Amino acid sequence: MANAGNVYRHDYEDVAARLVWDTVQLALPPLKIVIEAEIRQSGG
């Protein structure tokens, strides 16, 4: 995740729109599930 952020922030001229779209569509939904579970578990 951090590595992708570095690419998006510093090498953005080389990032294909498809890569960004795939990240949003494929990587973020599972991450959201994990984050929501952690929040629920911590009583948030």
C-alpha cells in the first residue's frame, strides 16, 4: 500500500489510469472491510 502511494505521489506521470482504477476497484474494498472490523473491535 505504501509503495503504491509513493508511485502515485512521486511518479504520477508514469501511472496508467488503469492501474489507479484497478487499485480503487480491487484493493480498496477488502481493505475497507478490514478497517471496519478493526474499528468495531476497538469499540469505535
